[in-house]
Amino acid sequence: MFSTLIAEGLRRNIDIECWHFCNPEMKESGKGYLFPELSGSPFEEKRHPRLSLLSFNSLSEISHAVTSRNDITHIVSLSPPELIIDEHSLNTFKGYWCILMHGPDSFKEPGKLTETKINFNVKKIFFPYTQHFFEWGISFSKKFLPITKKYFYHKKTAIFPIGCPMFYNNLKQINTTTIRRKYNIPHNKNIVIYLPYACPKSKNNKKSRAWQTAFSYMHIKRKTSRRFNDNRNQKISFQKYILKFFSDIFRILQDRQARQYLLNGWNEPGVIKALKAFCDANNLCLVIKPRRKFDFSEEVYKKADIIIDDDESQQYPSKLQELFSVASLAVGFFSTAVIESVFQEVPFINIETRDERFLEPQQQHWHPNYKGSLYSYEGVVWNYSISDFIREIPTKKTSDFIAISNKRDEYKKMYTGATTTSASKSFFNYIINTQRT
């Protein structure tokens, strides 16, 4: 999100400081592998005289930095400033606070605030991907989080769609030969990217937990360490696996739908088996790109031609963006990577899950499967139920998933923004014009 803005700002000779929240306790957290080492910045190797990288160990240090400075014209974040800076510091800050949209979470986070906690004195600018995405978010707030609408619909908050900052024109200039060599992709094969089911185990919904167990969790036989700089991937001991197995079966047997999925083999091993058959029939290489924070089914390991471990430390371009440059097709489960896939002109297959995203109204809003929606768009994104995917995909051809150009343009206009001007350029054009006025 930030890399494209940093690069564009430096190109325009604007002074930029990157404020990294580096609380050491984060290294031991569930997302410890995401600890923001300054040395890992994509701009560290080519230091620029107008770029500074600063480390902060606490949010109070960041608040102090705001109050002790009078030369900051814009602060850019993903989250509302009220969740980062204390009220006194915000009242002291005289510049503009810029909030970048980062998917549906941008409309959920203001819900953590009460009306008394919203700082109506700070001049804010919210940069959604598109007007359509913004209106979709506001329709969510009307139903579930009215405070979000109040947060954005204030006279001191400007709304300016710029597109998605993850994307930049250089993505089309990635050297595909280099990428194939980097990931050991055969030169005579195209690839299918499979994004495994993210199995965080629902905390709030018993039906969801039962279904997740039948579909994915009972098939997980190894765990990935999430600690900082720890790349271990270890199989669960036999004794622990047996205990886990009986616990999983007990949970599944209590739910009718979970039992149905268990008995019919509608699970992630069935999905990956069907996809592997499709790849073999079409001379495609099956590349698995999991996220470190989620474990995934053992059968996925066995069927994959290539597994790309990703601790998400590489950005601009990310590993996923590199893989999209050589992909013929991508497959995922209600993954927001769908917009990256479409942007890089890779057809996407969405597989419907039957977890919280189907069971709870708030989740349903952001995971639609109706025609013309984010996850089901004719000629761009193909939507399948799990049972239909397992039954039909092995006999499909790659020609069945060829994107229609004008439909892809429609989709981009609705969800990712126009490609004629990059989001980073639109961002700086806007804030520079705002300063002048």
C-alpha cells in the first residue's frame, strides 16, 4: 500500500518519513513474522536523500513525535488516526491526515470508536479505491455500523477515490523469465495459483467451526511457526494428531452440514485433487501460495508442484504480484486477492465457503456470490460451490476461463480504479492541489 506512494513521492522530490511501529513484543505475537524491520524496507538498499526510516517502540512515542514537530504537512495511515494518536496530539496537529483504504477493514475500523472519540478537529482525507467501493462500504455501515457513516460524512473529511495503491504501472514490466527462474517454474508451462483456505477457526459460530473442521482443519497435520525469523514447519506428533482427530470428529458429528461435507468428501483435499487433475490435463504447473499466519491441509503439500512460502516481507512487487505475472489462472476462497488477480489480467475462480462468511450478515455483505459482484463477475471471476468445483473442474479446459476484455474493464472501474493514472499519482496530485487551495 505504501511502497507505491513512497516511490512516487521521491520521484517528485518530496520529503518522506516512514514511521515503523517496532514494539519488540510484536516479534512473539501471532503475526510476529510481520515485524517491520527497517532493514527490510524495499527502499533501504537505494537510500534516497529525501527518505528517512524511523523506528518507534510505542504508540505514545508516535504521539509525542506529532506534538513535537511543526513541519509535517500530511500523515498517511491505513487506520483512523484516533486509533493511533492520543486526543491531545491530534488537536495539536495542523496538517492533513490521509487514510488509505485497505479493503473492507477500512469500513469496520471506525466501528471501534464512539462518537465522543471521533476527533472532528483534524482535517482528514479518505482515499477509497473507487466511488463504487466507497458506496458499498457506506451501505455496510448503514446496516451494521452507523458510526462509520458519521465518521466519513463530516465537513472536515474529504473523500477522493484514487484506485488501489497496491498497483503501479511497473507491474506490467516484470521480467517473466527472471520470475520463472526465481521460483523454478518450467519454461514450457504456465501456472495456476492456488490460495489455500484460510483456516483461523471461527470463535463465534459453532456451525462455522464444525464446517471448518470438516472442510480443512481435520486435514491439517503440520504447523507453521509464526514467530519472527522462525521458518520452521513441523508435523504434529502422532499422539497429538490422534487426539486432534477424535476431537475433530466429535465436533463434526454434532452438525448436519459438517457431516454432509465429511461423508461426501467435499473438503480441501477434494478441491486440490480436482485442481491437480485440471492442471495435469492442461499441462499447467500447480503453484500453492499460502499465507504464513494460516495452516493448510496436508494434501495440499502432496499435490503441489511448487509451494511458495511467503512471510510477506517482500513488497513492491510482492511475491504474489510476481506470480500473477506468469499465471494463467488463480483460485481462492473469498480472497481479496481477486482484485489483484483481475488487475494483472489473470482470470480468477472463487470457491464458496460455508463458514461465517455465509452464516453471518456482516460477513455476507463483504463476501457476495451473486452475479455482478466482487466474487462473481461474468467473463472475469468464476464462482463455484465446493461440490460443483470438485465435480466439474477436472474436465474443464483453460479456454473455459478466458477473461473478456470489456468485462474486465467494467470490473476494474467498480473495484480497483482506472489504470490510466496510477493511484500514487492521483494521491499526490490531490494533496498538492489541496495544499495550494
